[in-house]
Amino acid sequence: MKAALQAGASAVQFGAAFILCPESSANEAYRDALRSERAAETRLTKVLSGRPARGIVNRLISLGEAKGSPPPADYPVAYDLTKRLNEAASTCENHEFAAQWAGQGAPLARELPAADLVALIMEESRSQDLV
């Protein structure tokens, strides 16, 4: 948050910060990806949904952005197809085709209840004079 605000941002989005919270409905494969070193590699891509969005790089993104790959369909067609592909792959325990949304700060995610995480973020921002 500090780096983004110092760079001139007027706000910061904390979506990925809450994925590891017990209240999140994220599946275990998504949580595992966020806990792993893979969380450090996110990319803005249209492959996942047909609209620009940032996600943890997986096989779907790599194949979809490979040289010679056709461009993704527009939203919502691309998103619906991606969900179906992920469902089929998941039946084989393959989670490389999931839309695992995550921002650049994904490696900073902490496994805390949501209320505790919000309190900690507020405490950290106050101690750094951000709010």
C-alpha cells in the first residue's frame, strides 16, 4: 500500500489480500498457489476473461499468450469458456486452467480472519502515516 500511494495512487485494491482468509470461498488450489512462490508472478491478461485482469501465471495464461495463439474472445464468452475448461481440468486434479485473480502484492497475503486482517492493515497504515 505504501509503495502504491507514494507512487501517486489515490487508492489501493486489496482483493488478493483476503483470499487466504478463512471466510473466503477460494478453493484449496487457489490458496496453495497464493501461498507459493508462483504468487510472485502475476500478469495483466485478457486470456482469463476477455477483459484485462491480473492473475497468477499458470498454463492457461502461458498457452493463451503464446506466439501464434488466437486472441481470446470478448467477455463474457472467454470467461464462460475459461470456467468450463477449468471445471473439466479440475476433475483430473489439474488446476492450471483456473482464473486465480491476484495483484502484484499477492505474495504479501496473510492467512488471518478478515476482521483481523483489516485491523492489521489499518494499524500498519497508521504507523506509516498513510491514513
